[in-house]
Amino acid sequence: MRTPIETEVFGNPNYPAIFLVPGWAMPKEVFHEVAKLLSESFYVVLANLPGVSVDPNWHKANRFGPNYDIDALAEQLIRAAPKPCWWIGWSLGGMVANYIAARRSSCVKGVISVASAPKFVASSDWPMGMAQETYTQFFDLVKQYPEKGLRRFLSLQTQGAQDPKALTKMLAGLQPKELIDPEALIRGLALLETLDVRREIALLDLPNLHVFGVNDALVAEAKVVQAMPSNPLQTIVSLPNMAHQPFLEAPSQFVALVTQYINDNTFL
């Protein structure tokens, strides 16, 4: 049996529950600041994606490789999440949260995706994603030099932020290089390359908020917003002067947005 998803909790379990899922290669610690703020009103559970952890003992306990098959990953996360609860996913985590919200809506009160396109890699019917050639080159870099590939990704995702150097340094400091799991990076990238949740977003039948940063260098905000599949309960918010991680760039503003949205949609 695989080791369960690693989680961390903040706040009173009697409060309404929120489940936060991070992006590719990023540990749950990336959410610490907003989790503390959200815990004033919510019971907050943070999750790690498989193979990503800053805890050396957690790595030692995992005898099996990280599983990034989308359905297996969904089941792992559902088991780790409070039920039912609000799901908030960032980047790849947002894609996975939308997938789960559409297919297992009984487990989800509502879903909030952050800096998360329905499809990350470009195709003939989704030209606003990252070019396949560029993605393949990055994938090859991660396979050969995992630490270098991760640093490259961090520099890309902080482009457009008001202080990209400080943000890159902070993000790089979250994950000790000796605890980077190359297999988790590779399998996560394989999922990011193929995952397409356009159909799932169109089928969402619960409150769904999609938050974008106007200055995001990884997600072409204007083009993605224009091409987003729609559903009757959808809200899209674009934040000016924000890049790929608005919850780190303006945590109080992000928490206020999330809190207001959940409060306004609690009875749907």
C-alpha cells in the first residue's frame, strides 16, 4: 500500500474546511502564510503532491515511486481531504482540483483554481499553451539535471512579479535540494504535459472560481481567459500586477478574495 498523501492542518476542525493542493514540484509549505490567515475562519488542510516533501523521514517511508496517474492521484487526494470541503489548487494543483470537482462532486463544495490553465501545453486546438518543443526541452533538462530544471522553472514562474528575485529565492528555499525527488518531478511533468481539463471545467455543477495574474509568464492570462470553457456557476477574476503566485505576492488580498467568494457561495 502506498504511503498516504502528506498533509498539514491549520485552524479549528469545526470551521468550514478548505483543502489546498500545490503546483508542480512545490511543497505544501508554499501555502503556509495564506493558510495561517485563512485559519481564522476556516479549517485548512494542506497537501503535498506525491514525492514532494521537505521531511526526510517522509521520503524514507515511501517505498514505492510517486504515482501521477490522474485517477490514482485523484483518489489519493480525495482520501486526504476533509469531506466535503472547498478545494483550492494552484497551477497543476488547480487542474487536478477541477478534474476531481467535475468527476467526484459529492466530495467537493466548490473549487478555486489559481494560475491554472485548463491545458498547459499547446496543441492545434489550444494554441495559447506552452509550445510543445519548448516543453520537451524543459522536460529533457529536468530528466538530466533535476535541480537545474527546478531552478529554471522557479525563475519562469516568478517573471512578472513585482520582486521576482526575492520571490525566486524564497521559493527555492522551501525545498531542500537534497530532498528533491527526480522521479516526482518527471512523473509530475508527464501529467502536466497530457492533462486537459477543458471538458471537466465545462461540466462543473458547483461554484467554481478561476483566479489569474495578469502578468503571469507561464499562463497567457488574456488568451486563456478568453478561451476558458464556461459553465453556469463560473467566476473568473484577473488580478492586475500579479504573476503566477498571487497568494504569495499579495496574501491578504488573496485571502480576502477567497473568503468573500466562499461566503457568497456557501448556500449554493
